[in-house]
Amino acid sequence: MTNQVFNVPDIHCDHCASSIEGAVGAIVGVEKVKVQIEERTVDVTYDDASVELDSIVTAIEGQGYEVKS
């Protein structure tokens, strides 16, 4: 399993967290997703053999949030 933390500066509420956690959590191979509202980060644990990093970014951006590097 691989762990990656994404900076998502537009996170500001529980709705943001639920939206992102639902979208990323639906990706097959993602084991855990935790949005930290105050830190404005998304912590994802996933199987890097079956999940491309770009698919996680795409899922977050698909909910209307920009991922900063």
C-alpha cells in the first residue's frame, strides 16, 4: 500500500470532505481516504499496483477542487 497526501486549498467544510471522500473512495484499489479540513489536505492510502495517481487527482478535480503540488 502507498500513502499520498494531496494539497487541496479549496476544502473548507464537511460537504467538501464528504464529496471528495466519496469520489476517491469509490476508486477500486483505494483503501482509505481522509480529508483534513483545517489542513486542507486529502490523505489517501491505495494499492499502487492497481491505482494510478492521476486517477485520484482526477476524482478530486471532478468534484470541483483543484489539487496543488
